[in-house]
Amino acid sequence: MGIPSDLAVGAALTKRRSGRFWPARLDFLESASGLFLALFLWVHLFAEASILLGKDAMYRVTMFFEGYYIFGTPYPIIITLFSLFILAVVVLHAVLAVRRIPVSYRQYRVYRDHHKLMHHEDTSLWWVQVYTGFALFFLVSVHLYTMISQPANIGPYASSDRVVSEWMWPLYVLLLVTAVVHAAVGSYRVAVKWGWLPARDPAVGRRRLKWLMRGLIVFFLLLGFTSLGAYMKIGIEHRDQVGERYVPTWQQESTPPAGDMGVRP
């Protein structure tokens, strides 16, 4: 065998070995994007829950995300740009995750028969991920489009009007349930997949992670529905003044404090 042939064989083997790493790289990117979206969801739910502390608290949180405390004036375009970024991550995560979904009826039968035979809870959780992920791709797209196209319509009154007067509450109910379940179950599966178990015994670690998963689902569903209820209450009370902007308490006083933020446009 000549030297050129040896080089060709060696190059082919190197390329073949390199290709073996791509599934692991794609799995890592899928896990990382999923964890990022889960963390973003939980932070987002806490930010939305600021309405439970009062309209002024929610107003201040909105101004924070619009960059007021950095630039001295609110820029709703920041909401648009960040929403576009989140949409890009959602699409990336969906493309990576869809690799595992059965694409034919024969593949679906194999998965279904395996599920019936094994009666394995983690396999059931995988199906939960498939169903909620499919639903989320459409629900999240609608929500993000609203944030992208109407970034200035966020606030105690604007958000409440959208929930009630624009009849967005049914979508938000479905979005809340599917997103919270998908994020918690997905985080559990990522932890198990990469060996992040909170115990030396794998069985004990899985049990603890499942209790954490259930706790996260219950907590964030309660937080989300309580917040949604607060927005619906405000929206119902404000139905006769749809479009009116919220004026914070310190502007309603005769002598506003220094550093007045001004009324949202």
C-alpha cells in the first residue's frame, strides 16, 4: 500500500470518527437550550407575579425591562429584540428536539409498544415532553409575536386589557400549563441524562429529582394562575377604559419625588 493510499484511508477514518461526536454535540445543545428556556420561563413568571405586589411594582418591573434604569428613558424596542432572541432559541430547541420524534407510523408503533411493555415512568414523561412541546411551538409563537409587535403594550392596565378585553386569557391558561409542565419535566430528564443526581444511589437520586419536578410544577402553576387571576381582576375592572395607561402612584401625588419616571406612552 502506497503512502497516498495510507493518507486517504487515514483521512477517511478521521472524518468518520469526527462524525460520531455530532449526535452528542447536538444532544448537549438541545439540553443547554432547553435549560435556558426553562430558567427564562421561571424568571418570567416571577416578573409577571410582580402584579401581586401592586400595580406600582409591576410598573417598575416593566420599566426595568425597557431599560429605564440604565438609559434614563424607556425603550420598548428592547422587549422586541429580546423576544426575537427567545423566539430564535425556541426554534433552535424545537429543531433539535424533533429529531427524536417518530416520523412514521411504524416508528410510532415501536415507541407505543415499548411504552406498554415497559410501563416505565420516564418513558411516559418523554411522551409528555412530545405533546407539550408540540403544543408550545404554536402557543409560544402567538405570545412572542404579541411581544414583538406590541412591546409598549405592557403594564398594569395594558397587560390586563390584553388578557380580558382582547380575550387572550384562554391562550395564557394553555400556555401556562404546557410551559410549566414541559420545563419541569424537561429539566428532570436533562438532569438524569447527564448524571446530575442529588444522591450517590441513582434510584434515590431519581426519586428526589421527581419530587423536585412535581414541586416545581405545583409551585409555578399556583404562582402563574394567581398572577393571571390578578390581571383578570384588573382587566374586568378596567373594561370601560380600555387603552388608558396606568399612572403610577408617585405621579398622582402633588409633589412627585425626584427622578420621576414619567407616564408610559
